[in-house]
Amino acid sequence: MPAICTDLSVVVPAYNEEERLGPTLEAITAYLRDDEGRLGSWEVVVVDDGSTDGTRDVVTTAGAGEERVRLVIGDRNRAKGHALRLGVLATSGHQLHRREADRRGQLAGAGPRRLRGLEGGGAGAATAGVPGPVA
């Protein structure tokens, strides 16, 4: 775990998300940068769950010049639960938010409503998704 604690950690599990992850990271970081004081200090931790495509390169490129975007690499694909565990263990935030690499449950759309409780030290964890059956 990093030595410096942040206010908010966003964990993004990713497996073969080369095509979708770039816009997702751009949207997340733009939202968090929009008003730096709104949610306090933040970090984005992307967990590559053994991808065989260019997922790692996308994170490296997206995180260039932004030390708050970090990559955690899993040794092989072990499914989302394991990737989330690795991500949570790598975070330093007092609050945790999980995002999907494919942008389901937009941070800019669902985020303010779901993150409202995090402002001022409310809820300890939040997640966003879309209603409906699990595929």
C-alpha cells in the first residue's frame, strides 16, 4: 500500500479492455480533476487481470504525467473478484469506488448521485452499475 493516504480510490478491474479502457480512464480522471476539492485527493488503480491485448499499454499511456493513475498487474486471468481484491489491496484511499472498464454506470452520470455520500467523509465504499439482470 502506498505510504500517503488519499481521500478517494477508484478501482477499475480490466481484462482485455484495450478498446474500451482509454475513454473510460479519460472520463474518470476528467470528472475527478473537474473540481479538485470536491472529493479531496484521489487515485485511480487499474488492475490488469492477465490481459493478452494492449490493456497495460492503454493504462501506461493514460497515466503518463498523472501519478494518481496506477497500474496493478495480475499474473494471469483469475476473474473480476480477484482483480478487485488486488486493486483494493493496492489502494490508499479512505473511501473506495469501483468502476467498470467498459464505462457501464458512467461516473459523470451516476457518480455525483452515488458519490454524494462520500463528500465530507460519508460512506466508506460505493459502486455504480446499470439496473437489470447480471450477464
